[in-house]
Amino acid sequence: MVNVTINDIKLQVPEGTTILQAAKMVNINIPTLCHLDLHDIKMVNRTASCRVCLVEIEGRRNLAPACATECFEGMVIKTNTKRAIRARRTMVELLLSDHPTDCLVCEKNGNCDLQKIAADLGIRKIRFEGEKSTYTKDSSSGALYRNPDKCIMCRRCETMCNEVQTCGIYSAVDRGFETVVAPAFNLPMIDTQCTFCGQCVSVCPTAALTEVSYVAKVWEALHDPDKFVIAQTAPAIRVALGEEFGLEPGTIVTGKMVAALRRLGFRKVFDTDFAADVTIVEEAKEFIERLNGKGRLPILTSCCPSWVKFIEHQFPELLDIPSTCKSPHMMFGAIAKTYFAEKFNIPPEKIVVVSVMPCIAKKYEIQRKEFEENGIKNVDYVITTREFAKMIREAGIDFTKLPDEDFDDPLGESTGASVIFGVTGGVIEAALRTAYEWITGETLEKVEFHGVRGLEDGLKEATVKIKDMELKIGVAHGLGNARRLLEDIRDGKRFYHAIEIMACPGGCIDGGGQPYHHGNLDIVRARLNAIYEEDRNKPIRKSHENPAVIAMYKEYMGEIGGEKAHKLLHTHYTPRERI
């Protein structure tokens, strides 16, 4: 421990503690733009590039960046001197001098860290004028929008992409005034090995990185009397959407979410959880077949389009281990435009499926050619949780006053197993609930598999005993952890019967399209706890017991894993170039 004094407050801190961390211990706010410390996912961005956190240290001539300067015995720090505040203001003014001033129409208006700090510092004019950096905008992926004009070189995206997700897309390109964070050779994002997980969007303090928006097209479809527009909502939406309207993180707003979609004009409001239950029965059947020698182990659950693109680029030699099942929202689209269309006599070409997702990779996924049937896309548009909230506000709906309403039938009924798809470990746990009963022929009384749960470990292992078999299970969240897992499987260092990968740390609850948490991971934990609460409150907690799923197979789909199911609900993967 070392003794330090901050603004005349004496305290002891562990050796190695930065001034910024020490100041937080005594509730002293030091603004920063580049710093981000996410302990749970082992990310610390300490580049000290923005210089907004400059402070005075007694006996030191120069001001020091609080985020990258460690405390030493006897250190005396002043954070609020005239010199420190003036330097802080100057740094922000310099950043603003090379930044667009279109705040009113900016995607991040109200959520921009640069905007907030400028307001807190009382900056009302830009003193420094001159040439501004201009770069090519990029929306080539249809998922992620890059506007380098708004990049402040904080390098958060670079740290997230390179150190946490290990995708290696971003780095500083060029020198001097021309320097910008970009892909190698300034390639369009669609031509890189980016997985479009959106974690770079989550940590970007400005609007240099945002999602490609389809909100205008969704409004256009809703106002077209010739279109039958239906919505489906992912499990993670219901535990995060409330944050956009001032509710506590983890508040479950399922009923209000359904009511809001109806008031926006959607003809039917369904639950992606229904399709998650379908995914489980198909995957469980495939898993049992592989256990019986028909296919390679381990089976890799396949609900996340980000890790699909990751494995296509990084591990093409392992493309025979993922389940061939489509992701739940793509399954839903296929079901909506076949089973639902026939059941209610609606021409498939008139149905518009809008997915409300916690993820921007889904925007990329719907453009893949394998998700079309006779030229009709399984899913037409994807909007994120944030975009959904904007539509609600745009329509003047008072979200918190809405009544709780139920999903429509028949694609709105779901089980607790499908809800937990929203968290790391949830998909494999849901699959185990069904696989256990199908293998043993016995009722699984205790449905919770705690060994595959939790945010703390990025890579978890569990052994599940089913009859005389001991199934080895692996769970990874965050693509860096996925890389470790897949490398060990490829190199023969680990053996599993089944594995689950989610690209985003924590799973879909921390997806790239969720409300910004600005580094507060307690918000993510609250969402996780809410998902498990929703599961516990469901009357049915096993996917194969969903009566609406049973009815669909009986009326239309036929055998689970059969010819028709395989045609509509399964897919294939494509080896991709690694740059």
C-alpha cells in the first residue's frame, strides 16, 4: 500500500494503482475519453491519447495523465487547479476543432462522451479553426458504419478488437494529421475478416462507429398497406430496453415491449424465443446423432452470426463441427414465410419480417445468400435495441405507461430454455435440458446447469453425467476466449462433446446493439440476473415441451431433423480468406 493525497484527501491505495483509480475511490471525478477499464473481460485501454485527464503532481513540472500515471508513496495530487482545468479545456477544444459539429443529427447525440465532457467543461465555442480531417465513410458491410471524421484517436476500438476479440481489424494508419484508426490498407469493412460483433461500437465514445440503420425502411414497410409486417424480439431485448426509458438495469419489460411494437403498427408481434425452442430440438437431435457416431464431435451450437464469420475466417478446418442449424431469428424468418404464411393464407412475398436484436451482426447475417428461398429473404430488416427505443420515442409513445400485453400466437409461445439464449452458457444449457430427457427417457427434475453459467470466466468447462456417459462441455464468451478454445480443439489439447461460443462478452445481453453501459458492467450483471429470473418464472422450461413447437412439427414440419426441417431450418458454412 502507498499513501497519497488527492485534493487534500489522504488515502492508502495498493501499489500500481493509477491516479484515476485512486480518485474514484474518494468520489473525485476526473474526465477522460480514451480510458476504459473493463475488468470482467480483461480490457484496459490506457493509451493516454486524449490527455483530457491531466492533473498536477507536486514536485513535477509537467501535468500528468491520471489514467496512465501510477501512484507512489507520498504523492500529492491536485485535480482541480486552474492549470489542470485550463489544460483539460484546451485538449477538448483541440479535439472539437477537428470534429464535425453536426451534433443535432448525430447518431450518438445524447450518448456521446465527447459531447458530455464539452458540456461539463462549459465549452460553448471553438477557439481553434483550421483544416478538418476528412475520410471516406464506410457502410459496405450493411451492419457497421464507419465515419472516421468523428474518430478522436482514443484507440478503444483497437484495444477491444485486437486484445479482447483478437480479430485484428483496427490499427493506426498513416502519420501526423492524416492518422486515423482503420482496417489494414483502408479496406472496406466487408472485405476484412471483421465479424461485425459490434463491440467496437459499444466502446466508441463518439459516432465514429455506429450501426447501419434500417429504421427508415422499417417505417416505410409499416406504412405500406400492401405489406404484412411482423416483428420478432430476441430474449436479451426484454431485460435491456427499459434502460432507454429510465428504468433500472435488469427490469423485465416483456409485456411493454410487445405493446410498443403493436402501437408502432406491426400486424403481429412474435417471440424469437419460439424459434430458439425450435433450434434446441433440432440441435439436440443433431447432437444425439453425433454421439451415436453420425458426425464429428464436439458439436458447436450456432446461434451467433459473429462467431460463425469468425470460424469461417480463422478456423476453416473446423467448419464441420458447428451445428448446421440456422440461428433462431433466421429460423423464425423461414417459419414465418412458410408455416405461418400457409396457415393464415398470406402470400410470403407480402410478409416483411423485422428482427429486433441486441446485435449488429444480425444485420450482416440477413444479407448472406444462403438465407434466401426462391429469392425471398428469411428476414428482411434488423433493428437494434437502441434503434427500437428511438422508434418508440419518435412515435411519441410513453413506454413506461404502456400496459403489459402478450405475444401473438402461434409463434409467440416459448419456454424458459429459450429465454436463457440471451446469456453466455444459455444455449448449451437449453440443449442439455432436452438432450438429457431424450437420451435417458426420464424426466429432468433439476433443470439448472450452474457449471455453464457466469460472467467471470471467459472460458468455462463442465462435466454433465447422463446415464453412464460423462459429457464434457466447453463454453466461451468473447472471441479471444473462443480462439483459445478452438485452437486447443484443433491441436488436440482438449476434447469436448459439445461447446458453445458467443462472440460478445457475457453473451447477447452485452451485444453491440444494446443500450450503452459506458463501462459499467454491473448493468450487464443485472441483465443476466433478469434473464435467469424470466426462465424461473416460465411454466415450461424445456424446449421440447413447447406446445406451439409440437403443433408446428405435427401440422407442417414433420419429423424433427427430417427432410423438410433440414431444408428450411439448416444451413452451411463457407471458408473465407484470412487477411
